[in-house]
Amino acid sequence: MPVVLTVDPRSGVPIYLQVIEQVKRSVAIGVLAAGEQLPTVKQLALDLTINPNTVAKAYRELERDGVIETSPGRGSFVKSNGVKDTTKAAAMDVARDAIDGVVREAKSIGLGAEDIRSLANAAIDRWFREAE
Amino acid sequence: MNYVEWLRVRNTLRVLAIVLGAFILIVLVLRISFNQYITEDNAFIKHIKLEPGATVSQSVLPDGTKRTTIKSPSDNTTVVIDNHGINGRHIVITEPLSKAHEHEHRAVIGSVVYNERNVGKMAVTTIDTNGSVPFLYYMAIADLAAFFIATVLAAPFARESDGHLEYALTKPVSRETFAVSVIGADLAGIIAASLMTIVALLLCQAMFEVPSFDFGGVNTSAILMGIAAPFAWYGLLAASTASLKRGYGAILGFAWPVAILVVVFAEIPWGDSLVGQLVHNVFWTISRIDPLSYISFTVDENSAGQLTGPPNFAPRLAIEFALFLIYSTLAVVQWRRVEA
Amino acid sequence: MSTISIENLRKTYGRYTAIDGLSVAIPEGCVFGLLGPNGAGKTTTFKCMLGLARADSGTVLYDGKPLEPSTFERIAYVPERSVLYDWMTVAEHVEMQRRAYTKFSVQRANELLAQFSIDPHKKARALSKGMRTATMVALAIAREADMLILDEPTSGLDPINQRHVLNLMINESARGATIIFSSHQIGQVERAAERIAVIDKGHLALEGAVDDLKADRKIVEGIFPDESYALNGVANDPRIARADRSGRIVRLLTTDGAPEFVNKLEAMGASGVRIVDLNLEDIFLYAVSPSDATADVVEGAGS
């Protein structure tokens, strides 16, 4: 399955972080399966029209985070051993960033820690009840 | 590295080729319309008013020459016309000596050699229509083209400065190498223009007769002069325009009248008054750096019948070459300092 | 393959100073974007780098060595305006390049021209402004040069061809070429450039990796209960590039440590404190627009 990544260079979020986030999300939701090959740095740079060194930097970080592994000459692949761990870790990363932003926003408009915690619990109850 | 200059040379020579081609075509039309006068002696003789009692006989010699003999007993004159076809005519006129033939006489007009001798009591006049042409005549005409091309090509550096330095100056050669190669291309173009013109002249001549030249006397040096003068002219214009980014066209256009006026004003008498002398001296001094002032049309003939130039021909030639070198150096020096 | 370093470059035209002590280092294989308002000195910088204009002082080094004629085998340059010869065909320009540069590939040039739909038999004067730019880009890319110096390489091009030029640059970069380019289209710089420099009135106003600048440069904004607040030295902090106050609102442009300033503002009694991400256009505009007031004025009555 071809990887569909999109970046918004005009956003204030560094492009390499956008690439990392999207690869992690793709791994987390299974669009990228274990062992699947990622586009080469050059290919992804051309597909997205972004700087190749930026893509390379994102791949390096993904490798350090244990999401992908790169073998010289063959390319980059989604890590195959411990797929579950990889997937979970990727999902945690994505969710952590999202929650972090929400909490910061809530705090900036004057909510205290207890208020935010009760809101979080309410959200969890709602979403997980519906899921059951 | 100087491909652009080669293209400029090529385009300029293309214009010259069209002009020369048109010239050859006109001569060809003339040649065809005068055909019968050239190949047929009858048509030629028809127009000669013969004395009463004169006889005309025609024969073909073993080598194919058509001989026409006109004998006029009443004035004791014999005319023998040998028509060698493409090799021209050899005409011998034998007549009694008269006042008009007191001095022996020789004249060369183009390829026509006219010779008068006294043999006993008779005057023998020979006319060869296919003599050797002094080469300097060809060179003089070729130089018209050479000067034209030299003028058109003479602003190579200004043309690059006019919006192309970003290409001209980012080539992997030094500025000096680039400049020298550009000048070299233009000089080759000037020489090519001379050659093309000479070839065109020969073609035109060959329609009438087999060309033959005289390289004796001043003719060889005249070839050198014919090269040096347009080179020096090119150098002068190249140096005058090398620092310009625009307006060089005006310089190329006005250079001719100005340079000719300088020569004329340096030569004509301004009178013996102080002002007259001053004006003369000013123009004479300026004319020293004007390549046109070293060109001379004075030719003479030495005892061997060869053409000679003016007595100071060699220094003139040397000065033209020196002017070319100095002006070209000035152009290169300016090119080194050019900024985009 | 190649590094370019510019040190203390200075260029004056009479009494006008076009470049005033500019120093920039471009690492090997980097795509380096040069930004600046009109007349900031971008084109002059390029001309000085290439020896087309003589700098008054300063050095430009390619792989540590000064420019010499042979360096031009390795540098391809696309100038800001068309320098094509109007009377020559595009194919003749290709031939000109082939004769001048040993590594020039005629085949690649023809491929590129075809991609831009340029007829090689056309004379340059028959090309539109954008097609002239595209021709110059094609002539430069086909050089397979180690370094590319591109002055507004997308000017006059339609969006499709602009994107194509960006992809050509990316391709050259992936090949290992070092690229420095200028553009007024910040969106393009944002995509293609790894590092940028902003120059303003001949001075270097800002330099850094695009992603680092975005990660570090944030606006921290807070609202105080009334207008008579003091910032307790925050506006003078070296990490604050600029501080603006209008009424009860304070906006801090941080170059680092935005969360820390959130805490500081909150500790001083500000509410609704938030961090605003900046895109490159914001960062550029902040770099070249003068701040309205000095830090001392911004600091407020209490300081």
C-alpha cells in the first residue's frame, strides 16, 4: 500500500516533525504494516516537494524512536520485531502530543489541574462506553 | 568558450555572402547578355569601321586558337586577333610609325596589358586581354568587405556587457583568455571576409577569362597591409567600446566619418596663420592614432614594370600592426575590470 | 561535495552600501534559502560570490579556496533577469553551454527543455519571461554542477512550473549538490530550503535551519488585568527577540524556551497565556520589520 503523507510547509510546525507524526500515525493505525518499506528519502522529498535533508532527519528520528529501521542500500522499513510494541509506542507518541496541546490550551484559559482531569475522565468514559 | 562570438561572426559573414552572391549574379547576367561579343570575333569586327580595300580572313590554328587577320593595304596596317577563348585575346596591330607613336609605351589596366614598340619603321602594338592582375587590386576591394566586417564585429565586449555578463564571465576560463579568444574569432572573421570577397572577384573574372595574378613588387606587402589595416581599425573600435554597456552602436556608426575627417583635416592646408598651423597640428597629431591615416593609395611602377608602394610603406605597415596590438591590449585591460 | 563560506563581505556603490559585512556559511549538500526585501542585497551578494562584482572587502571560499576560473566548472548560476542572447535559438544556448563546460549534458538539457515545453528551435526573444527563466534553469541543471547559485529561479513561472523547478532543486540536492537560492515566494523557501538567511539592508538579520527556527521561534501572548504591568526584565532577556505591548496584551517573540516564558507571564498575573506557532513568513517579517519600541519602554512602569 502506498504511503499517503501530506505536510503543510506553511504551518509553524517543523516539517520533519510533521513527517514523524504522520509516519507514526500510519504505523499506529496499520496503514504502514510491519516490515513495509518506506519511500526513499529522495522519493519522499520529491513527492512532497520538501528538502531531502529534512526527510532524512525525520527518518533518523523515527529510527531512534524504534519505529523504523534502515539497512544501507536497501532502504527504510517499518520495524518488524515487536510490531505490537512499535505500534503502541507510535500511538502513544501521537496521542501524547495531542493531549499535551489540549492541556496547555485549557490551562491558558484559566482551568486548574482538577478541572482538566475531570474533563479528561469524562471524555474517556464517553468514548470507551460507546466503544463497548 | 567563445561560441557566441563565432555565431556573431557567422551571421555577419552570412550577410556578406548574400551581398557577394547578388554581385556575382549581376555579373553573370552581364556575361550572358554580352556573350556574342566575347566569344565571337565576327560580332566584334562588325563594329570596326574598315578602310576601303581591307580584307578580313579567319582561320583556326592547330592549337584551336581562332585567328582573325585584318589587312588594310591603303594605310599599310595589319591587325591580328588571336582568340584563345577563355584565355583571352592577343591582339597585334602593325602600322607605320607616326607622330602618335614617338614614344614606346606600356600600360596595365586591370588584366589588360597594352604594349607599344617600334620595330624598324613600324609601330607594333600588342594588347593582351589576359595579363597578370596586380594582386593589390583584389586586396583593395577585399578590404572594403574586411573594414565593413571589422566595424560590425568591433564591439564584442560591449555586446557582452549589454546584459550577458552573467554568462560571459562565469565560464571556466580567465577573463584574459576569454577576451583573446573573442578577438581571435573576430580576426578570423575579418580574414574570412577578405577571402570570400577575393573568391567572389575571381569567380566574376573567371566568367570572362582565366584569372592570373602578379604578386611581385608591393603586392605581397599589400596583402599584409590589407590585413593589418582592418585589424587596427577593429582594435580601435573594440578599445573604444570595451567599457560600455550601451551606446556602442553609435560609436561604431560615427567612427567612420570621424576617422575620415581626421585624416582629411590633417592633410588639407589650413593656411600659414597661427590658427591654421594650430588646427593642422592638432588634426595631424590626432591622425597618428587613426589607423586610416596610414593607408596609402599611391602606387608607382619600377624599372622592372612592377608596382611599388610609397617609400615609407614598411613603417606604415609596422605602425598598423602596432596600433592593432596596443588597441587590443587596451580592450582586454578594460574587459578585466568590467562588473555586472 | 562542496561548501561555500562568505565572510565579512562588503560592497559599496559610491556612497551606497549594498552589503555591509555579511557572513554566511553554507554546509555541504545544503539547500540554503536567501530571503530579504527588495534591494536588501541578495543579487549583489550572488554577484560578489561569482566575481561578477568586486567586493570592497571580505572573502568567499568554495571548499576553502577562493574563486578561480576552474571553479566555474563546478558552479551553475541562474541570474535574476534573463541574460539569454535574444538573437540565438535555445538550441544554440545549449551548444554554448556544451562547449563551455565539460560536464554539461546535452541530453539532460533537452529532456528538461521538453519538460518545460520549450521548443529548442525558438529564438530566445520569442520566449515569454517565464520560459526564459525556465530555459536558464534547464541550462544550469544540465550542468550537473556541485554548486547551484539560483537568483529567483521561479520568477515569472506558472505554479506548475514553479513546483517543477522546486523538484529539480530537490533532485539536485538529493544528488549531493550544494544550493543557494533566493526567492520572494516564502512558501517555496519553506519547502525546499533546509537553512535560510534573511538579509536586510545589506546586513544579516537572521540565519538558521528552517525547522529549528520554527521549533524555537514562538510568540508567547498574554493578557494582563490592567495596563500598568511591568515585565520584570523579561523584555531584556536575550532569548526575547522582540516584545510588543498594546494595552493589556503583551506579545513576546522568543528565540528559545517559550514554555518558560509562559510560566513567567502567568506568574506575573497574565491570563490566557498561549504559545503561537510561527511559519517562515511570520519569522521573516519579524526579522525585517523594525520593532516599534525599545525593550525599556516595553518593560513598563515598574521596571
